[in-house]
Amino acid sequence: MEKSTKLPLLELAFNDSDWDEFLFVVSDYTNTDHWFEPTTETILVTAYSVIILLGILTNVVFITVIVKTKKVLKTRNLLFMNLAVSDLVMCGFCIPFTVVKLTRKSWSLGEALCRLIPMLQAVDVFIFSFTIIAISCDRYSAIVHATENLKRVSSMMPALIVIWISSFGLAVPIAIFSTVVKAEYLGNVVSYQICMEHWPSAMSRALYTLVSTLIQFAVPLAIMIPLHTKICRFLKSRMEYKSQSPVDAERMAKKEARYRSTMKLLTAVVLAFLLSWVPLSVVNIMADFNYMIFTHMNFNALYVTCHMIAMASVFVNPLLYGWFNTNFQRQLRGILFSGSKELSEKDGLLNTSAFKGSSVNKIKSGITN
């Protein structure tokens, strides 16, 4: 639904400074449809293009390695693949159209995309938050309760469906209240269209932004911190166990090191997510509650900078996975330089069969799953 806003000249009372400012606005919109200077816009488009290419490349490589090594049916891999799919959606749909919105003053892509693109961006953030919670719960179940992988996989598939449905459900209000607004000044002297969120009231928009931010950041941290604390306590108590055999002690140490690597990966992913998205979320909350804060600064430049930092998260996750997982690195080299079949069988991403048969089998199976 296209809305129209008209400001007739006779309804305005200007002093000299107001009139000069108004004429500047008229001239600015008449002469150019771009928010930034050509050089600045070229830099922004180039930067966003690099982000998109890196996001597609790293996530496609990550999914390819998981699929080719036949390790899809591992709960952790399923969850990280879920993140990769959502990042690909962000690269393919959200970022390109958002760049148009950020660089052009007038929205010319229609009502449907105006509603769809902001919603998909919110969906991506919700999916990340819920997936990180699922990874933490899966690690807790595998380590502390030694739940078998097959049982966790059977429960993980419905969980993934719930994650996607919940994420879309929470983002629906953005699609409902996003619309193309047509502004007209002095009749048709200045006429342009803006894709924006048109809420019933400023308070309702601010409350939705605040609640969404709590769900995206506070809730995952509130769940993850206690789970990680319990896992660390469990591991500490297990490592204090005095094994009858030096061989068992060595096996336990190797498996504990493997788990700690997993925990470092998860922690790094969460920190990267917070560093990427918190600045943009803070700016959005401040703008919704009191946009006058930004009247004396270049808000467009501030917003684009924060948005670009947030979008960089699309290629950070697979890079972190490769950095912290040496088996993944070997699998990737095997695929790139042939001989991948032998490596795939020998160096599975989450191989749990190498250390079976000890007197503390339950403890070890809990650490490796």
C-alpha cells in the first residue's frame, strides 16, 4: 500500500533560514537521487560486493566439505550448515537490495521487496541466535549426559524446523509495517519514494525493536552461560578422575582437548556475532526512542558503517570453523588436491571411533559427541 505525504507551500511558515534550508532540500533531491558522493558510493558498493563474494565463497566451501565427507548427519555440522544456509540467503537477497536502499534516496524496487528484504534480514539474525542456543544445548547433552549422536540427530531435525518457523514469525511485523511512502513537496516539485517501517506509533516500533534485541542477544547469553558453566564443571570433575591405565589418561586428555577446541569455536562465533550486530542494534534502538540524538551528525555514514560491520558476519562463521578445526582443514586440502577419499575415511570431521574400548567409555563418549 503506497502512502502519500504532501506539504503544500501555503501551510508552511518560513523564516529566512528555514526557507534557505528548504530550497537546499528541494535542490538536493532535484539534482541527485544518491545519498553519497560518487567516490564514496563506489567505495561502499565495492566493499559490499567483496562481502557478498566472500560470504558466498566461504559458506559454499563449508557446505561442500561437510557433504563430500559424508558428515552431514552430525548434530554440530547440521547446526553450522543451518547458519551457512541463512548466510547464503543474506548474501543472495538481503545485502544487494539493502545496498540500493542505503545509497539511493528514492526506492524504486516496489512494495513487495520493500516488505521482504528487511524481514529476511531480521530472520537471519533470529536464526543465528536460536541456532547458537541449539548448539549449546547439543554440546551439553553430548558432554554431560553422553547422549548418542543418532538420538540427538532425530531431535535436531524438528528443532531446525522450529528455528526457521519461529524466526519468520518474529520477523513478520517488519513485513507488515514496512511500506513505500511517497513524499511530495510543493505539489510535484519534489517527489520521491522511501521504503520505511510505518508503525501505528513510535512507541510500538521502539518496543518491538527492544524486544527483538533482547531475544537476539540477551536470551542466548542467558541460556549459554549457565550451560557452558555446567559443562566446564563436568569436564573438570572428569579430568580429576584417576585412571587405572596411563593409556586411558592419555585418551581422556586428547578428547578433552578436542572438546575445548569445540568450545573455543562456539565462543569465538558468539563473540564475532556480538561484535558484528550489537553496534547496528544500538543505533536502531537509539533512533527509535529518540532520533533527535543524530540530528547533528552524519547519520547515513554512521548507519552504513554499522550495517557493513554486521553484514561482514556472513563470512566470519565458516572462517572461524576452518581456523579452529584442523580436521576440517585436512578435509578441505584433500578435496582440493585429490586423494580426498582416503582423507575422508581417516580424518572424519567428528570422528568418534578412534578411542573406544577403555574402562571410562561413557565419559569419553560424552566428551566426543
